[in-house]
Amino acid sequence: MSTLANGEDGSLIERFADALWMERGLSRNTLQAYQSDLRKLGLWLEASGRPGLLGTKRADLLAFLADQSKNGLKPRSSARLLSCFRQFFQYCVRES
């Protein structure tokens, strides 16, 4: 069973979004975009046979970004992904 399906990654994504809302007051649209980006990464990791979000390595992120770019990801969206991932993994380190 996937980590998104069994709730581990999904719960982590929700806690991250709540923390961003409380700490930084980000807009609902930004929070939804970040949640969508993280879910997309989680599904890609699962489809690629990689571990869930907490097991993500730098090489996994680079491969995901390359795959998204190959499929037409625009530079502005790529920048948002990088910002999202940076904040998410900083949150994970801080909360562990």
C-alpha cells in the first residue's frame, strides 16, 4: 500500500500546510498548490518504486524535476516546486 494511500504522507502534507498557514500566513491558493505539488511528488515516487516523501533523496527530486520539465513544466512552476520542496523538507527536519 502506498504511503499516500495509507495516510502517512497525506497526514504529513496536511501538517506541513497547517504549519505554513500558521507561521507564514500563506494564501489558500498557495497552500493548495504546495499540497498538490507534494502529492504529485509522492505519486511519482511511488510509481518509480522509490520510498515515500520522508525517504526522498536529492537524486529523487532531481529526477522528478527533470521528468516534469520533459513534460512541459514551465520555469515559474519549477521555481514554485523548488520553494515548496525546500520548505517541506526543512519542516520535516525541524519537526523530527
